[in-house]
Amino acid sequence: MASAERVSIGFSGGGVVEVRIDDAKLRELRKALDKADGWFDIEAEEGAVAIDLRQVVFVRSATTPQRIGFGG
């Protein structure tokens, strides 16, 4: 999977799923959320994930690398 980025998908009730998907799949997910009807299948690096679009409350993508520790 080329240029995959980490994406967090939050659900009503507080659950969060993190997946690594490419930009094309992220755009497809965002387009599907416009209708927010039914289920959406994601083929992620971690495996297949099916989400109920009616339960999604946020999508956060990490486009910058994560750093640990203190930096200036």
C-alpha cells in the first residue's frame, strides 16, 4: 500500500478505530460519509474493517509523523 497514513475513526459511544490507508481510500471514505448510509468496507494494512457510516462522528488523519519526547 503506497503512501499509507494513519487514520482514526471515532464512533458515537466513544469507540475509536485506527487504520493505515492510502489517500485514495481516505477520499473514498470521506465521500461515503457525505451520505452516511449503511456500511463501508476498508482494506487497511491491518486487514479488512467494516464500519457503520451512521455511527461515525469524526475522522482524523495523521499527515505528520508522530514524535515522542520533548522538542523545540
